[in-house]
Amino acid sequence: MARRIMHIDLDAFFVSVEQVLNPELKGKPVVVGGKPDRRGVVAAASYEARAFGVHSAMPLATASRLCPQAIFIEGNFAKYRDSSQKFMAILADFSPYLEPLGIDEAYLDATGFESIHGSIRQMAVKIRQRIKDELGLCASVGIASSKVVAKVASDLSKPDGLLEVPAGKERSFLKPLPIAKLPGIGKKSERILKGLGISTIGQLATLPLYILKSHFGAYGKLIHDHANGIGDDKVEPPAAAKSTSRETTFAQDTRDASFLKATLRYLSERVGSDLREKGKLARCVTLKLRYADFSTITRQQTLKQASDTDQTIFTTGLRLLKNELPREKQAVRLIGIGVSNLVESSRQLDMLDLSAQRLEKLNTAIDRIRQKYGFTAIQTGRTLRLKDIFPETEGGYTLHTPSLSR
């Protein structure tokens, strides 16, 4: 039986969620990522904004110059995460062989499901209809015998399309497409290939393998296979998270140590909340700082005992911050805190460590209050100073990240 793999991708996801919540935004140029007079980059742009050359990862100021009539929205990761979870739940109803890719796309192994739905194409039609009916969102779907060809097909079907590549037609489907359409070919690889006179996937498919290996090493074989529509990689569930982190880029570079500590405290609380929600403990804490000249440093410390408490994460991060600030004359542009080396939280507390027990009980009580009344319903004195700096929502302060606040 020939494999049938789907790649399902939500179109302009962040923007589309905003348009569902506010229908007045539909049909208008919309940019999610922040206000154009502040630092940041475009996280998502509506197709109306894209017509003016706006694209994701573009500086917001540039997007504003290209499309001054665009509506700029800060964005809120909590809303997008909720829609993403519902999207993945819909896909899981159709096949247990599901591999999420980030928040707004996934692979689905549909092999053998034609007996239930009439055909794999009909299965895709039903998936798209449920996404539209239940979430108000549009999804583009590609169907093929491999993940890489299915991904190319879904990209070509955008927006709101469905494209199936028949078994045995993969190579002819890819042949006329530019090499940049092939997943895994970035700008650097594209420059190398164009230097070899290769501009289409068809030309890449016929390039001798030894030439690709001489330029790309072992990766050259994978590129060659993909260009020929060959791929037998399985659709696999995501591996367990190995780390979690939060960071924010400031509207203005700062040397204010008190402000940096307050922001670090808030970020530590978000990381701690994530850990407890996932039932994980962390063995390592990492501080990230980016300075005015864009130089970036990370400093980490291994904990004596794995922890998920806000105080432990913050205290460790603060110690690292205090070590770094006196050494650097530049102002800070970005600060972040992360944890790694995660383990399951099913451990017995040390009966003699009363302070650890108190912290665990305190975090449990705080989590319960925040789940009911919102993240900023209870704060430390240190984070209260952020109230007049960052916009506040039920989900917490809206900070600025390279993409979106989380």
C-alpha cells in the first residue's frame, strides 16, 4: 500500500485568530507582532499586507513604511496556543499518527484511511471543513507519498487550498519548481546551488551525487533524495520538551538594574509556571542577555537539586545577572531566563528541607489563584513596577519577544 502523508498548515495563523476574534479585521492589511514605533519584528502578516511586501521576521518599522495603512496588533501567545491545541485535537480525531510542527502545522499519516473516508482527498476535505467550522480558520493541505513532497504541495496550495501529488508523480511535480521551494534549502544553500548553475529542483535532481556531497557533505544525499521526491521518514509524535524559556526585548536599551531584576523575576515566574504545568523539574538554569550592539551571552548554572519553583529559578538567574552586569559597559537590549535538563516531578520531598516544602506549597497556591483570576492577580513587590511599563491582560504582561509574547 502506497504511503499517503498530509501536511496541514493553518494560513496566516496569528492574523487569522485575530480576525476570528475581531471580524472587522477581515479583508484588511493586518500585522501581528507589535506597534511599528517600537522594536520588534513581524510575527505574521495577512495576505493583504503581504501584497505590499510585508513578511514575517521583517522589522516592524520596515513593515510600516511598506504598508502604512496596516493595522498593527501586539498579539497574545495564549490565544494562539488555545487555537493550536484545538487544531491538533481535530487532526488527532482523524489519525493517531500525528506529528506537530510548531504551533500551526502538522504532518498526518493517512495511509489506509481511504476505506473510512472514501479517499484520502475526501479525508482532507473533511479535515479542512472541521477546522473552518469549529475554529473559523483556513487550512492548506498537501498530500503525497513523503513528508517533504507533502510540505511543498501544501505551500503551493496556499491560501486555503488542497493539492494532492499522485503516487509516482513526485519527481515530475517537483521538477519545474525553484530550488528555494524545497524544504531544507536555505539562502546559503541556494547561493551555492545557483553558483553550480542549479535553479530548479529538476536540475538539482539530476546533479551527480558526488558533486552535492563535495559541497554539503552527508547532507548532500538527503538533498538529492528530496529533489527526486524520495523520502521514507516516518510521521512521529514530538519528543518530550528538553527545555523551556522566556525572554523579552526592551523598547529601549536599559542599564536600570532594578528594572532588569523585576523583568527577570516575572520571566522566572512564567518559566516556573510552565514547568509545573508540564509536571517537570529542571536541573539547569540559563540566563540570556543581549546588549545594545547585538552581542549575546548566555550563562548557566546547574542546580544542586532539580526544582520547579519560581524562587529557585529567579535566585539562580539573579546570581548570574549580578555577575555579568558589572563586567559590561553597554546597556541591555534583551533579557531571558531558561531551564533545561528536565526530569519528571514525581519525587519525594526531603522531609528535613522545610523551606523547599514551603516554596512548593506557595507555588501551588499561587498557581491556583492565577488559573482562576489571571496571571497578574498575584504578584511580588518586585514585579509590580512592571505594571506601568508593559500592557497587562488576563494572561499576564504583554512583553516583547523576537516573535510574540508568551
